[in-house]
Amino acid sequence: MLLRYRVMAFTTAALLIVLVFVGIPLQAAAGRPGVVNVVGTLHGFLYIVYLVTAFSLTWRLRIPKWQMVLVLLAGTVPFCAFVAERKMTRRVQALAPPGARTPAEADGHSRRHGRAATLRQRWVSPRALLLHLEVLVVAPGCALAGWWQATRALGGNELSWVYSIEWPIFALLALAGWWHLVHEDPEAYRARRWKVTRREESALPGDTTAAPLAPIDVDAATTRWAVLLAIVASLEIALGIAALVVIPLSRPSGWLPAHGAAVYGVHASFGLALGVGALGFWWRARRGSRISRLSGGWGLACVVVASAGGLLTEAQSFVRFLGICVMLVGALLAVGAYLVPSAAAARTRALDAAGSGAPEAAAAPPAGAGPTVP
């Protein structure tokens, strides 16, 4: 999991650096939007993968929710994904058994060096200097990008109004992340994690076995319905890709295209069926188990997002491309949401199989034991 997150963090950060410091200047100064179109689209799709891997890693580490949000948003601010990657790597390494230095030794080391050493490590250490340099590049860069988008919005580009608000928010997030990372003490965090681990181990002194996993209650009908909706959503994605191949992206505005109307009609029919099925599944699952409610609610929300993206494809402009991206992302997330009940059912079956095999193993006589005399 850590390796996948590191790969996606480096990839997302590298693409964003190229987009901000190469693509945007080329588009603004030379009028060449090629780098922005290609790298921006690629970064948008890979950022979704980064969100999934980052959320999975931060959820397993059980870090505070506000820190999780900062890690998820690091892929949208230049250079911040590198900082988040180092932060997460150190946290994973901190969960490993400590080396020669115990928490008591770490506290003694801090007392010997005093407040002056703490301030030196916080503000003028190599790590701190790198953070200062990054925030001096990122925060003004985001502010300049926001000013540039504001000038474009005043010139008549309505989409730039969104970016004129988004870039200053990125600058504030960069400042908040810099402040938090500068004030974080790796030794104190390692000592805190070590104490938590020892407390959990000493809670049950005589029991060294792991607590059994509780099965998840998901009925078979809900699982079959969810799998069917996942299949329909997958077919909807395949038909959408086929429509992109058959129907030109630069077609005139209108709902029904002149070329590829049959593919467009089948694609729309599957989308309508998916919407009706998602609404019915949510209505049925709202009184079911927690997994059923989660799958039904998130699945319906993702289908609504995909439908909104489909409505944006009517106009012949950049909004059409944006709608296609939103439609694809919503359908992919809907597939994942509707596969949750089947994954929970598979986990329950595995736990039942393990539980049924345990008594048989316990009842079997030990090897080499002779016959029992009545």
C-alpha cells in the first residue's frame, strides 16, 4: 500500500509541476494550450487514483481527519505531494518497533538540548529549509495563478471564475500544510505511537491472539442487485467510450448527434436504466444493513454525478469535455460502490469457512495418540 501511494504521489506531483510551471505559462504567454490539455487531463484522471490510494493509507494509519484531508488535497498543490509522501513514509516507519532509542531516551535527549535545539531543528534544519523554499514557491505561484484566472474571468471566460477562487484556496492550504509540517516533531510522534502500541499490547496480558473479525450481514438479494448495477454501470462506461469513438467531440450543440445516433441512443438508454435501478436499490437498501445503506447511498450519489456530467455534454464548448470527464468519474465510482456488498459477502463467507474448520481441527486427536479405551 505504501509503495502504491508513493508512486501515485510522485506521478501526480510531477504532472502538476509540469502543468503549472510549463503548460500554463505556454498557454498564457504563447497561446499554446497543448501541454495544458494533455497533462491537465492526465493529471485529472491520475489524481482520482491518488485519492483512492491516499485515503486507503491514511485510513489504515488512523490519522486525524483534518490531516487526512491535507494529504488528499496535496495532489492539487505543486510540490505538496512530495511533502505528504515523506510525511506518510515516516509515519509508516514509526509504526515499526523502535530501535535503540526508547521514549524515555528521546525525552532525555530533548531535555539535554533544550529549547534552543528545538527551535533550530524546527526552523533551520535541512527539512525546515526545504519546506520554507517550497512554500515560497507554491504560495505565490498559486496567488499569481488566481490573479491570472481572475483577469480571464473579467475578460469573458466564465469557467475562470471557478479557478480564480480555487487557486487562492490552494495557496492557503499550502501555508497551512507548511505550518503544520514545520511544527511537527518526528521524535515526539514516534514516542507517542510507541506508547499507544505498548498500551494496546498490555491491555490483555495473557491473550496473544488477535480478536476475531466480526462478519458483515448482507443478504443475498441485495448483493445480487448491487452486482447487477455494477455490471450495468460497466456497460455504460463501455458504451460511453464507444460513443466517443463514433461521435465527433466537436459536433454541433444538441442532444441527438447527426453521426452515431444509434450508439448514442443505446448509451442513453443504459444510463436511464442505471438511474432507475440506482434509485430503486437505494430505496430498498435504506432499511437494510449498514453496508447496504452505504452502497445504495454512495451509488446513487455517483450516478447523479454521472447524469449531471451527461447533461453538460449538450453544448459545443469546453463544458462538453468537462461533462464527459465528470460522467466517466461518476460511473467508475458507482461501479466501486456497488461492488462493496459482494466484497462484504465474500468476507463473511471466508470467516464462516474459517470458523467451521476450527472446531474440526480442535476435535481431531493429536498425532501419534493411541486409541481411546472406553
